[in-house]
Amino acid sequence: WFAGMKRVSSRSDTLPEHFFMGPMLAGEASNNNDKMGPEVAIGKRLFDADDNKAPVLMIKYCWGGSKIMQWDPASPFNSWDKNEDEGTAEWLWNEPTEGGADLGDKRHLYANLIYTVRRSLELLDDADIPYDLSGIFWLQGAADKYETWEEYGEDTVRFFEAVRTELGAPNMPIVDEGSVYNSVNTGKDYAASVIEGCNMIVPKMALAAPDPDVTDCIPGPSNACPNSTFVNYELFDYYGYDPAFFTPEDIRPPGSSDEVFYWFKSFPTNQHMEYEGKIIQGRMMANAYILSFTNDQLTPNWIENDIGIQFPFLPCDPDVNDGKPGPDLICYMDQREAEDLAQATCEEEL
């Protein structure tokens, strides 16, 4: 099942009446019914892993291209008087100061997230449907590629701890997908190591690693920087290559697989995931949750096709290649020093 906001043509026009809940249908929440996130694959995998014993509801709120600071629960646009708060979505929408929900304003992302969750849970309560808040799945970070790992890590901790507190679930599991950027990955790993309540994991996809010695082109959603990025051709050979790897110029290594896999919207100018990429991403995140936070088992086929298990994106070994990635070494650089690693209060789950 799915709950969230139906995307309208302009974000600024989003209103409470655009909220809906219903069976999960890929693309239904998008404005043209042709886009989806990893929630489809996550929900299906969790449902299947539990032998279809209980329905799974994915509550989604997102805003593409957002920075973690725009989700800051302490900002004036995302903080409200907790003593006056009646705990309802309606109250948060009508909150008399500037700190409540405003679904058409990017400055209110944290408040909008809480509003969306409240709407969803209130609908379940009204129908006397029991539920458990079982976890948070989070994808964010590309917009923060220029932040230091310390800034990003602390902001991430602040956000997740606030969400857990607001929902009364201090130990709720968190699955926060990793990034291609060293600083963002380091910040996420740091957050997972110190967050109050622990129970946070950071599964990662090892599609590529940017060359740290090249600084004039930083890969991002709109620029793959193919001349300064080490591509994991072994991974693409395993799953298949995006059609853009074949034409107008074949950029695959000699002897590569001819298998086609729809990874990207329009490589190399739009690296947002296409449908097959979103499916494999969602399954990886769900599998990581299952392994870390449940007693359910992954099937051999699920393991065989799990991108995080088959091609783990690990920190670079400081004793190999000066601790940097290379053409045949796809890894990320953990930027923490020994004293930073010593701050860890959580054991690694994954």
C-alpha cells in the first residue's frame, strides 16, 4: 500500500486534498503517472519476505534536489510550539506561526513530512486498522556534495533523531542509502555510528567512484563526468548496460555483455534512475532492512541479484593505491580520522 501526496504540475500548488492512500501502483503518485521511486520495490520485497502475513504501507514524502539542512527540524519553518501541538495533521497545517506544514514550500520539508505521516496514521486510526512503525527508508545527499562530512553527518543525526522523537519511536530502524560522494558517505557512516538509539544502516551501490585527483568535474545527477569517474564495469557486465552505453558511441570495454538494463533516465546528462535501476535500488534497501532488523530470510535468488551484496561499496584500504579508488578499485574514501572513529557508540548492523 501507498500513502502520500499526488504530485501536481507545480509543487507550489500542492494542498492537503492531494493526499491519498491506496494499493501500491507504480507511478500513480506522479503528475503523469509515469514516475516512481524505490518504494514500490521496497514494499513488495518486505511483503514477500514476511510470507504475505501482513500488509505493508509505504508512507512517502520527498522533494528532489533538497539539501539535508532544508529538512532541519530546528529551522524557523520547521519548528512549532510542542506544548500547543494537538498532535494532528490539521493542527500542523493550521499552525499559527511560520513553523507548520506548507506543502508547496521547500522551506517546510520536515514539517511537511510529519504532516504526511500524521495524515496517514490518522486514516488508519479512523478505520481501526492496527499498525507498527517499522522503519525509515531515506535517499538524499547529492545536493550536499560540497558539504564537509562533519556538517552533513551532524545534520543527518539531528534530522533522524527529531523524526524518531516526533513519532514516539526512539529506536525505529533507519535505512539510509549511501552516495557516490566521499564526504556524504562518510557523514552517513558517522551518523549511523553515533545516532541515539542506533539501529541505522547505510547500504551502498558501487556503480562508480569519482577520481579524487580531478576536481574540475564533480559528478552529479546532470553530469556523469565520464572522463574523471571510475566505472564499475564488472557490475554493469553482471546486470547489463544502460542503452546509452551502446550509442551514439559504444563506451563498454571490449568483450562486454550485450545485456541491456535500464539504469538511467538519459546518461550522461540525467543520471536519475530509470525503472530497472529503481527496482534494484529498492530491493537492495529492503534486503538490508530484512537482514539487519528482522528474522526473515533472503532467498538465494534475492541474494544473487542484490547489488549491495554482490558488489559491496566499501571504504578504500589506506594501504592500497594510497587509499584512493582506481580503474579496477571501486571504493569510497572514509574521511574520518582515528579520533572520529573512536566516537562511535553503535555497532555496525550491516
